[in-house]
Amino acid sequence: MTTNSHSDIQEIIQQILKFRDERDWAQFHDARNLAMCLNVEASELLEVFLWKNPEEAKIEKIEEELADVFYAAFLLAEKYPIEKALGSNKKYDEL
Amino acid sequence: MTTNSHSDIQEIIQQILKFRDERDWAQFHDARNLAMCLNVEASELLEVFLWKNPEEAKIEKIEEELADVFYAAFLLAEKYPIEKALGSNKKYDEL
Amino acid sequence: MTTNSHSDIQEIIQQILKFRDERDWAQFHDARNLAMCLNVEASELLEVFLWKNPEEAKIEKIEEELADVFYAAFLLAEKYPIEKALGSNKKYDEL
Amino acid sequence: MTTNSHSDIQEIIQQILKFRDERDWAQFHDARNLAMCLNVEASELLEVFLWKNPEEAKIEKIEEELADVFYAAFLLAEKYPIEKALGSNKKYDEL
């Protein structure tokens, strides 16, 4: 799967769907399982930082696990367009 | 924050960074905290499906929580370009 | 719900089951939903540490969220006795 | 590590601490890392149910991963006594 130098979300989603359909995996991809998958991938990313100082975390592993998170997130985004939600005011609870 | 009808990842990242910088939040956004944030958001999405049949999950809540997941994921992607990892073979462990 | 000064897991489980049955919630408590619940509670505990130095995390919140984690974990333990698994060699992958 | 037929939380905690101290791992076990570990273990338990109907989930794997969740939870409980929080009213938000 290749991407343009200017990433296009719709194009990435189409390539992920192509990957999925080549393996006939759509049958497993209901929203609940995808949400579960997203949590599993997010934890695998978290694990890269476990027991370490942040600067000791392996960059290659971060990129790998983050890509898996986006994979699950984009499969969900195909079912639930998130553009309008991304446009609304973000919550102010970080502080 | 508005998006084009054809989403552009770099443009979304820039808008998220603008949102972050207007609030001076970059000081909190080390990779480990962002990975923790991503897990918190992923669980809030999972919670939309909790104790329910999948079709009972509120679509509006799914979209809202998924947007929060992308928010955290894009902040991480700004630090760790994921395009090349997205291009490699996805794992075959879904079955 | 009161506990002995010497905690007894079976007694805690019985009290949690009593709490559950008074509300007729067993109908929702299949293992998958309980595993999802456990992840939601674990993330609420993680959130207590988000954007903070560890010593800034509120002890009262940690205790509260940890209790919710044990609540979900004990409901699962009622279905899947974990004593023999706790007895086997723990994994050596912390370093 | 063996347990009594009547489980005693304090005894299990002591055995887990013994296991930890034999390996000199306490140096890694600040509360934030333990909370992260708990999330990683909870997701490994969730993964047992991924892409499956609940009855297809392997019981042996559930027990194994649940034991790992309790391992992390008990290490946190050693720092933050949860008995009084377990005694307060549980939240009513399951329905």
C-alpha cells in the first residue's frame, strides 16, 4: 500500500478497505469488535513506554503500533464519518 | 476548525496543532502522556458499546469519541510519521 | 458492604454478587461485557495520572478507580477461578 | 506460589511482593507504571474475545490474562488500600 506525499484520508481508507476485502475480513468488522481492536492496539502502543523513561521508548515500535491504531481507527471512520465531530469545539479538560 | 471535503491529514494535523498552541498545551504533550491519552479516549469509545447490543450504541456518541481518538492519534503522528509503517504488510492475525 | 480486617476474596465476591443481584444486573454480565468494563475502569484509573507528575495524582481518586477495577475483575473471577493461574510462574518480561 | 483454599488478599499481596523482590523489580513499580501495566493486561484479556462470539473465547486464556490483571491490581492495592472504597456505594450507571 502506497500513499501520496500529501495524505488523503479517503484514499487511505480505500486502501485499508482493499486490504480488508482481499482477505474477506469485513464479516468480522462490526463496530463493537473494531472498538475492541482499537483498545487492544492503543494498549500495545502504551506498552512501548512501560517501565521506561519516555526517551528510552523505541521510535520504530511507536511508529509500528501507532500505524495499527490508525488502521483500526480508519476502519471505524469508514462507518462513522468523523469530520464534523473533529470540527466541533474540543473539550477543555487537559489542565 | 473546518476541513475540506477531501480530507488532508497534514491539514488536520496543522489545525489540531493550532488548537493546541492557542491553549499553550504543547508543554504537556510528551509521547507517553499522548499514548496514555489515546488509551483513555479509546476506552471512552469502547464504553459506548458497554452492556448493549451493537445496534443500540448511539451513533452520535461513537462519532464524538472516535474524533477524540483521532485527536490524540494525530498529535502523536505529528511526532512520529506513520506513513511508511502504514505501507508495510498488515499483520494476518485476525482469524 | 463491610469487609473483615482479614480480607477474604470469596467473601468480597459474595458481597459484590449480592450488590449485583439486588439490582438484577447479572443479565448484562457476560464475560465479554465484563472484560470491556474492566478496560473502561482501568482507563479511568490511568486518567488520574494523565498530564501530571505521578506525585500530583490524587490518592483518593486512585483508590476510587482502583476499587472499580477490582469490582469488574472480581465479577470475572466469579466465572473463571484465577487461583491456579496466580500460582503459575509469572512472566519475566518487565525488564 | 500457593494459595489457601480460602483466599486471603493480604497473603496474595505478600506472595506477589516476594516474587517482585526476588527479581528486584520494585524500582520500576511507581503507581503510574503500574496503572499503565494494568491497562496493558486488561487489553490482553479483552483480546481473548476479539473477533469471536463470547462462547468461542478460550477459557484457559481468560484465566491466564485475568491473573495478570490481578497481579498488576494487587501491586497497586499494596500502595493504595482499596477496602474502604470497595465499601462505598457502587455507581448505578450500568443501565
